[in-house]
Amino acid sequence: MDNRFKFGLIGKDISYSFSPTYFAEKFKKLGLENHKYFNFDIPEIEEFPFILYHREHEFKGLNVTIPYKESILRYLNEIDQEAKEIGAVNTIKITDDNKLIGYNTDVYGFQKSIEPVIKKHHKKALILGTGGASKAVNFAFKKMGIEVKFVSRNVSDNALLYSLLTKEILEEYTIIVNCSPVGTHPKVDEAPNIPYQFINENHLLFDLIYNPSETKFLKEGKSRGATIKNGNDMLELQAEKSWEIWNS
């Protein structure tokens, strides 16, 4: 009997996700009729093991998105060294003997996506949000030699509060990356609470969100002359890297 291979995305409230369509088109283009990609929208990470018991197809690989990139770690048999250092996984390879090996392809996707729009004066970055995606972005910036500060709604040692962002801080940190889900479809009228009046043409605003393609965060930056970029290229790059891992 011909094997049928199953791939999917683990996340919460992910009906908007681009991944099933992206991989369905990829499988079609490659003539892989026995490959399927599913959304596994689960309310709690504790439901993850039950997904693996569904054996209608043989699992080959999974992607992981908000809010489970960190909590998924406890279910893995092995974690790639880079993903271990980051503390977040967004790609799982499932071996022939059903071992789950975690990787992080967000770093690759983000770095390759942002590098073309980085200018010489872009030396410091603010990362909005402190979840799994922000850890990958921080790791990429470290590799690029860019200094980072996190911005959070909660008080912590290594993060600024949104309410404490000043003109001086925004003049110093000219890259701003939104790693929070604020502004994702359908809540398109929302945006991270930063003082947009201090944004200008020196700034680069990057939003990991890709739906909508131009979030309110990006619109606010664009209207003040900032360079803007959404998460679409990053998503495609990390998806291709995931595919490479699953087939290695």
C-alpha cells in the first residue's frame, strides 16, 4: 500500500494560517498526491500528544506557531542545538522510528527577510513581545551584531514597559519588530501601543504578522516615512527550511 504522509501546524486560533494553502500548492507542484498538510488548532498544548495518535497518515513533520513555540519543548525527544539556545521550536521532524526532533527555522527566515532592508544606521532594535518568536528574532539580531531591547506589558529585568518608551529611546532604537499577535486578522484595528509620533524616515518597522499584509503598526510607520516590511517573506523562507529539514 502506498504510504500517505501527513504534515501540519500546531497552534491556537490559526484558521487564518497561510501554511496549509502554501504546502498544498507545493505538494501539487511537486506531484506529491500522497502528502497532506493540516491545521491542528488546539486550545491547550496538553492536547498535542493526542494529535500524534491519529494514524490515518504517517506523520513526517510539523510546524509550531503562537502560543506553543516554548511549551512544545517538553514533548520532544531531541532539540537541535540552535533551537535549544533560543528556547523555542517552530519545526518538528518526525523520524521513521517516531522520534520528535525540534528545530527553529524562524531565525533563518527572519534574518534572510530583514537583511535586504537593513541600513548602516540601523544598529539597535526594539522587539515588541517576549514569546517564542521574539526569542528567534533576538537570536538573529545577535548573529547580525544588532543590539536589542525587549518591550513588554509586564515588568521584567530585561524588558522595557510600553508605557516607558520615550522620544530618546525611539531615536536610539531605529528598528522596531512586532513579535506580538496584536493587529492580526480579524483584529486589524489594533496596534502595539508605542509612541508612533516619534517614528520617522530613519526607522525600519518589521511586523511578523502577514495577515493583513499591512497591519495598523506598519501603516503608522509608513505614514511617517519609515521603511516597512511584513512577515510574508519570513514565513515562506522558514517554510522552505522546514521542508528541507523534513526531507533530510
